[in-house]
Amino acid sequence: MATPRYWLIKSEPSVYAYAKLEEDGRTEWTGVRNFEARNNLRAMTPGDLCLYYHSNEDKAVVGVACVLSKPGPDPTAPGEDWASVDVGPVVAFTTPVTLATIKATPALKDFPLLTRSRLSVTPTPVEHFELVLKMGKTKLPKTAAAKTKPKAKPRARP
């Protein structure tokens, strides 16, 4: 099996919170309307892991999701050149890692949340992924495969 890559994905908790992803079991990650973020979605492969960041309201990394499908067209933009993937929950953070904490951590000065703050989907170095997990007092399950339900439900647009 290929080594997973790591990503940061963002959603406003009032639009689609991590708890909702856990409840649904999986969702289509749709509504991305930035070309760089779209290209990042297209680079994802099943098994890749994503830090799940609550933007705007909570401003904290709150969980880990897993990419479940190959990239495909975004069903919320028929006839347009946008992409989506299915994601599922892996584990909620024991302690959310706030944006303030991330900014105050010298080892995360190059974390994409800080350097590419406007993007909703960014690649994340494994070192940053592991450090944020540690800061959140969270360990991945032995198998990082998501606990999923069969049909993806579309999430609300960001």
C-alpha cells in the first residue's frame, strides 16, 4: 500500500462540523472554488489523511479525516472544472489545537494554515501533521481507515 500523504482541510463548524462528519460517516468534499485548492483536491488519493480545521468560528484543528475516493468532478458545479473527493472520519482530537497555539509554536512557523491561510485544502508535511496530533493529545487508531457508511452525503458549501 502506498504511503499516505497529509492534508489540511477547512470547514466552518456551522456549515459542516467534524461531529457531523462522524455522524454521517462520510461526505463529499465539495464547493471548493479556488484553483490551487482544486488542484490539491485532484492530488489526493484514497488513504490520505487530513487534519480537519474548524475555520472562522472555532479556529482549531479538531480531528483527522481520511480520503475515501479518487478525485472526481464536483457535483455542485455541473459542467464546470471543479473537483471533489469523499472523506470519512478517523478520530476526533482529545484537545482541539487552536490557531493561537499553532501561531505560538515555533516548529509550526511554516505550517500551511499560517503560510497559505486563504486556502481550504493544502498539503501538510508529515512532521507538521504528527506534531499537531501530539499537541491535540490524539493518536491515530491502529488502522487509520475511516469508519464509513456506504453512501456519501454532500456537505453544505463553505
